[in-house]
Amino acid sequence: MLRRAVRLDGGSSDSRDALSEVPISSGLGSPEEDLGSRHLATGGRSENAGGVARVMIWKRRKKPPVRALLFDIGGVVVKARLEGFLQAGSLVYGCSEKVLARHIASLVEELERGEIDSYSLWEELGQKLESKGVGKAQDPEKLERLWAQMLEDSLQVDPEMLALCRRLQGKLPMGVLSNTITEHAAYLQKFGVYDIFNPCVLSFEVGMRKPEPGIYQLACDLINTPPENCLFIDDLKVNIKAAKACKLQTHLFKDRETLEVELKKLGF
């Protein structure tokens, strides 16, 4: 059973840019005067009344500690090969893959927010294609069955990634932040994919999807950790960019090995 809206204990920390002042003696003042004088910065250097020049050195801002992980699922923990969908769909509807992609995009977003179900998607898609004279409407029930079969054929749990997540259990809170649909989530639940994560923020259940800002804040609230202390892991640049804008730390997922290196640097 998926765990929803569970708040976990967490903390926060604050970090500030650090500024070092390195006094450079001009011979016109004592060391004590050099260290104690006030100055105005001028292009990285400043002078006080005693003629003492100082260099302003900006230290690299230290990242706040990571206290929680938020994982995308498809493309990270689960390998999803959905490339064949457009090809199969174009054959069913009698249109080009390009036309199908253009007309289905907004409907998929609605599906991922839980605003429509799969039956409505196939029905509306067929009507749109037929009304524009670029395809033929089909039986939605037939397409639902085709979609369900394609999901099962294309989804593959990555056992090594799942094992990595299990090793991290108990070290820090781990949650899911995923754009997904009812059928997809139900299929993955059969394999216990969500069992080791808490909370599971699934787009179709919360009415939002990445890269919408609200879903990132919701995930941070539910895992009870400030955004700057959360590390978000996703395989899509658009979602990573949005997470950064919401002040989360991020890792653009390429493969398990690279992620493990990053986590070890963080002490996990």
C-alpha cells in the first residue's frame, strides 16, 4: 500500500557567503591598525585612512547539508522504453508520429495530473484527429488494452538502482517525486517499487506535475525538509532546472555509478 502525505522529522541549516579580508601592509600602519580598520571595497581592493590596502576574497559558497533525497522513478529507478508508443499509435490512428505527438502532448499532461483518465485520453485524441482530418477515431477500450500491454512490455525495474535505494534506507529520508499515471503506478506497486520511499508524491494523485513549482514545494513539505537540504534526482533537464529554481539541490541522472560517486561525496 502506497504511503501518502507522511511527514518525517528533519532539520534545516543556514549558509551564508563568506568574505575574507586579507590585509596587505603598506608600511604606513601597524598590524593592529591593519586588522582593525574599516574600509570601502573598490574593485576587490580598498584603502583605509592609514593607507592600508586590502584584498577582498570571496570564498566559494558552501552547499547546505543534504538531509533528504527525492527520486524520480521513470528513467531513474525504472527503465521505461516508450519509444514504440508513437509508432504503434500512428498505425492505430492512421496518422504520422509527428501529428500524433503534437495532439497527444496536452492530453498526457492532463492524464498525469489526474484530470482525465486513460479512456478519456484515447477518446478525446481520436476526436481531435478525426475533426482535423488527420486521423480516425478508434475504440477507446481497445486502445486502453493496447496501452496497458505496452506499459508492461516497456517498464523494467532496475535491480541495481533499487538495491542502492535500499542501502540508503535508514541513513536519511527518501521520497518519490514522479510524473505518472494510475496504470503505471499500479503496475510498479506489484513489484514493491514504492515500498522503500516515504512520501510518494505521484502527479496524478496531487493534481500537479513536474516542472510545475508547486509539486516540488509539496514534496519538500511532506518529507519535512527545507528545499535547500533536499537532493532531487531526475533524468530530465527541464525538471532539474525547475527544481533548482525552487532552491533544491539536484543531480541529473545519467547512470547508477555516477550517482553513487555523488552520494559518496555527500557522505552516504
